[in-house]
Amino acid sequence: MSQKNSDTAFFGQPKGLSTIFYTVMWERFSYYGMRAILIYYIYYAVNKGGLGMSQYNAAAIMSIYGSLVFISTLLGGWISDRIWGTYKTTFIGGILIMLGHICLSTPLGVAALYLSIAFIVLGSGFLNPSASATVGNLYDKNDQRRDAGFSLYVFGINFGAMIAPIVVPWASSGFGFHLFGNVTNFHAGFVLAAIGMLLGLIQYYFAGNKYLPAKSFKPEDPMTKQEKKQVLIKFSYGLISLLIVLGAMAFLHALNINNIINLITIIAVVLPIIYFTIIFKSNKVSHSERRKVIAYIPLFLAAIIFWGIEESGAVVLALFAENRTVLHVGSWYFQAANFQLLNPLFIMILTPIFVALWNSWKKQPTAPTKFAVGLGFAGLSYLVMAIPGALFGTSGRVSPLWLVLSWFIVEIGEMLISPIGLSVTTQLSPKVFKTQMMSLWYLSDAVAQAINAQIIRFYTPKTEVNYFIAVGIVSIVFGILLLFGVKKISALMEDSK
């Protein structure tokens, strides 16, 4: 038994998993606490504490914001692999996220919103792939605990994300004491999010040096001096090109939020194509590793469809909760933002079940099969959301149980895709692209949310039923197609676990 396999201090997992567990728990508390109230902050009227934008713009900004968060993981993964290593990249990412929440907590309006987006986008890009890659480093290649370890890691993410939509909206409403009158003080909620990230940083700093593997403190593929020079030149060209594009848009009077969203959408869709091409052409990637990357591509496409539905919880379903849902059960009243706890709550309930299932199921389905079934559940969750509009019309309010049921179904799908996707990414990634492949996994979410920013315009009260049916059917059909390709994909994966 290797030294890694003999370390079972954290629920049968390596002690280092506890360090990452608590770090991402607080990072998710801060991020999802902010996200639970941000869409309402953007479109609430100024006299109600918001910025007064339209609901469409608020939804589009939320989607493209999420896309940018995951696009930035490419930069974070590259910096981790080539310059800093996972430990330093994760820590600096947490600092930037905290600064972003501090910006939002100031009453500086739209300027503070965009500045906070810049900080949080960059910080999340640093932290997320580095933390996930660190989890992979805790295990030997053939360690049977790997899938269970990633499931526990996802549990930590969702524990922080579950608490946040309760506490942060509660803070913004005056902790139940009506401290702010009838105005929602979103800034108080954002302060709480900043504090959460600070707690995560403190824990990571002191525990990381003790329990994380030595490879976390150095880059996987450090750059040579010549490579650094080439990167600087390429970065300069990229920056100049971007400034030229933005300058041309400004000259043509086209530099507005909608066109910026369109530009980011194009970038999000093109980036994975470029990145897969770079991996395939690299002379540092062996033939066997290329086969595994080919196997990864259909799983990547499946993930895009899944995340398109799952991430709509903070956008489409958030609007449904505010505008179409009865916000009380008997004498108990709650906020629309509180529905955001359903996602992590169900993940927490389902995680122990699936951990036990994967640990005990000796001849369990392959990763592609799990992905296909997960897509089926995701599509079904949207078909469920079409029912209340079809039965009762789309002008009134309906029972909150429709949202509860939809979220429960999609989270079954997430248990079949999210932790399995994280695990299979570490297994199929070429050695020199280990963290960057994790960035590609997060990039599937970026593409999904960029597409959401475009199709959100089709979600209106009149089109509600058709919107849910159309997106749901796309997910189910792709899941069926993926089932037909399971044998071929598995053959390409045969050299991995």
C-alpha cells in the first residue's frame, strides 16, 4: 500500500482533502451568497436598493458573468501549471474573490458591480481549477477512493453553497428586524459574503502547509526563460487585439452591454475549440494521451448541455421564483433568493447515497453511461417546469413545490455528471496539461452560460412552456445519442481507470 493510500484521516480519505474541503466550502459560501441576491440587486428599482436595470439585462449579465468565471479558469489553470503551482494559485484567487465582494458591499452603483465582476471572475479562475487539481494529486492513479473523494469535495462545495442563500438574503433584509425599512440592503449581504471568503483564506493558509502534497507547491510544467518571453509577446498581441476590437466598437457606437455579451459568447464558444487543438498538437502529449482526450470530447459536449440547465437556477428559475411562485407556505414567508439553497441541499442529501453506491457497486456503469443518464434527468427537470404553465397559465403564481421537484430531479443528474466529470478529467488529462484540462472541464460551464445569455431573451411569460419543453428535449435527445456511443468512448478510455 502506498503512502497516499495509507492516509485515511478524513472519512477514509487523505487528510489533505479536509483542507480543500473547508476552503471551497467558504469560497462557495461567499460566491453563492452573492449570486443568490445579485440578480435582484441588478434589476430592483433604485428606491428599493437595486440598480434599476431591466430583468432581461439582469439575467443576461448573470449568465455572462458565470461564463466569464469559468473562462478565466483557463488562465488560472495555466498559471498553476506553468508558474505558481496549485497552492499559491488557489490562495491568490481567494484574495481576489474577497476583494470583489468588498467592492459590491460599497454603495458605488454600476461601477462597483463591474469592478467586482472583474475581481471575482479572475479570482474564481485561479481558485477553482487549482483546488480541484489538488484533490486529484491526493490520490494514486489506481486509488479506488478517487470518485468517493471527489464526491466529498463536491459535498463541501455544496455545504457552503446551501448556507449562503439562507444567511446572505437574511442579512440583506436586516436579519429579520427590518433594520433597513422596506428597502433591501444588498450591501449588507455582500459584506457577509466577503467575510466568508476571509474565513476560507485563513483556514487554507494554516492547514495547507501541513497537509497538502509537496507537488502542490510547485508548477507541474515550469516555463523556461524562452517560453516566458514568447508568452509575454503573445499576451501583448492578445491585449492589443482586444483593445482594437473594443475601440472599433466604441467608434461605431456599438460598445454597449448587449454587444459585449455577444462578444464574450463568441469567445466562450471558440476557446474550447482552440484549446483542444493546442492539446492535440502539443509534442508533449503522447498517442495514448490523445486517445483519451478524444474520448473526453463527447463528455465535454454533454457537460455543456447539462450545465445550461443546471446553471439556469440562478437566472431563469430565479426569475420564476420571484415572478411566478407563491412565496409563502401557510404563515411562513420566505424570499425568492432562498430557493437557491435547493441545489446544494439536494446535493448534500444525495452525495452520501452516491458515495456508498460507487464504493459498493463493483460493476458500475461507465462514465459515459452516467453522463447519458444524467442528461436525461436534467431534461426531465425542465419538462416538469413546463407543467404548471401548461395547466394553470403563465400569468399567476403557482406552488413552490414545482421548483422543489425540478431542482431535486436535476440534482440527481448532477450527481451523475459533476463529480464523475471532475474525476474523469483528472484521469484522461495529459500529464503536462493536468490543471489546464481541469480548466477545460470548467470551460464547459462557461460555454453553457454564454449560450444561456443568448437564449434567455426567448424566456417570457408567453413562451415559458415552450422554452422549458424545447431545452428539456434537447438534453434528453443528446443523452440518448451518447448512450449509443458508450462502447466506442469506453474503448478510447481503456488505458485509464
